[in-house]
Amino acid sequence: MSAWATQPLGQVVTFQRGYDLPHRDRKSGDIPIVSSAGVTDFHDIAMVDPIGVVTGRYGTIGELFLISEPFWPLNTTLYVRDFHGNDPQFIYYLLQRFDFASFSGKSGVPGVNRNDLHVETVDLPTDVLEQRAVAAVLDDVDALLESLDRLTAKKRDLKQATMQQLLTGRMRLPRYDGVWETRKLGQIADCLDHVRVPLNEAQRARMPGSYPYCGANGILDYVDDFVIDDDVILIAEDGGYFDEYAHRPIAYRMSGKIWVNNHAHILKAKRGHSQGFLYFSLVHKNILPYLASGTRAKLNKSEMNRIEIYLPRQYAEQEEIAIILSDMDAEIAALEARRDKTRDLKQAMMQELLTGRTRLVNSKLAHA
């Protein structure tokens, strides 16, 4: 089995500062321009041949980018000019263990100085074949993460399209042909704001517990008591994502024992109306016309009760639509949980494989 060595980073790779390219000098082309935030533009000439490993020198610090085509690194970046015979993809993963932000201003000058990086020591296998084996394993995990991200995004888009069809009556479910109507929110839901009790941070610190403490946009903390035990919809009174309603929720659903502060209205569907349908009707609804103007947009209770909801008269149709959308939410949540678990697995694998604690022999894991 090949040896591992501890070396100054400057003997493993040589960083080089990127090149200036003002917008006025850029020409139409397909060469990616890489900034500290990644590929942000294109040009007709490349300054560096692949493979490239780039990180931010100014601006966004800590992100790493693996570039597999000719590119132009901007002067806000550092790129690896020389890999000294090491595998570029392995170096890409090895550098992910660096806290680049901690090097910002280390030499008394804002930004990351390559000379500060070069003196740091790293551990790595001397055999490039082992480096490639490690990189291949981690690359497989990254490929899985990318596929999960793509699938999750596709499912979200599908759900959004389904909501637009089902919540407007443009697409009807089999067996239903009843009338749809527009009702005001106050006619189909009760407002339970009288149970709300705000707690400041000091008060919450004195009552730690397991019950969610809920605010305008979600759970803020956990406390040892609750003000309501029910299936409710919380919609922001102020501080909500009102301007971003199309992509971010302005309401959320909670079930069980919770504590709610005074920044969220509490809603419960009236008898004969589906709580789930009401939630999906509100979660991405444009309520900007109902907000009070001022220094901070606010949804007053009286205006909230005037919000119009389009819904089928039949409770069964409301509930079936809600079940379909809830099932789609559960599928998305399962994908997100799998993605998060895979990310945690990758971090654990990097800790093992990039320190030599676990070695790769003939593509199999062996503990050193």
C-alpha cells in the first residue's frame, strides 16, 4: 500500500491569482468566466486550460469550483496553476476541507493571499492512483447528490403546475362536476388569534422544552408549554415573504401542541371546509392587495378575512385535492431527506478518505 505524506500545500499545488477582464472588454463567446461565485459570464478567449480548480480571493470566499473546459478566472479568484503531478479532482476534494474564510486578511490585506495558503500543511497519498480512487468514490456521491437535486426540482415544478390546475378548477378530478365559488376567508375559516402570546428571547431561555414556538415564517424556538393543540394554518401578520409568494410560502401548517407569537395569524377551517385545501390555497397566494402600507407590510385581521378563496362547494372534492398535493409534498420531503442524508454521508466519507484513516485497496475500503 502506498504511503501518505504531510507536505506544505505549496508543494502539492501552486495557486495563481486570476486575470482582470472588465465588462467593456468582454466579447461574445462560449468560454466561461469564473468569479468567486462561479461561472458568471462568458468570453471568446480562455486564459487557462482544464482541468481547473478555482476558489474566491475576494467576494464569495470558501466556494470551490471544478472547471472541466478552458476558462478565464477573474482577478477575484485564485486558481491552481500547477498540480505538481497530483490528481486535479482529488485536489478539488482535498481543498474542500480548507476553511478559506479564515485566511481572509491574514496578511493584513483584505482577501485570501496565496502565500498564506501555500505554507499550510496537508496529508495526501503519494500514489496518484490512490488519489484517483478516492476522487472517483467522492465523485460518485456528488453525482448522486446532483441527481437528487434535479429530481427534487422536477418534483417541485410538477407540484407547482398541479396546484395551478387543481386549485383553479381548470382541471377537475374524476367523479366531480359540482360548482366552484369564490368565498371570503372569514366565511370559511375561524381566526384564533386570541390564544397568541409573544415571548422574548430571555423569556424563552427560561423555559426550554419540546413544544415549537412559532412565528411569521416557521418555528423559531422550542419551549416547555403550548397555547394551542390543534391542526392549524399560520399565516404571517408581518415579516412574511409576501413579495416572494410565488417561490416562498406565506403560510405554513402545524399540527399538535404549539406556542404561537403575535407575528402569525392562526386559522382553522370552518365545519364543512377542508383544512388541507385551505392551506394549499394560501401557501403561495398573492395577498399584496390586502396588506396595510407602511414601513413594514402588515396583514391586518380585517383585511385577512377579506382574502378571496376559490373552492369547490363539495367538501369531498376539496379534501381529495388536498390529499393529492399533500402526497406530492411528502414525496418532495422524502427526496430532501435522502439528499441531506447523502450530504452527511459525503462529509463522513471525506473525513475518512481525505485523512488516510480509511484507505482504498483494489476499489474496496480498508481501515488503515
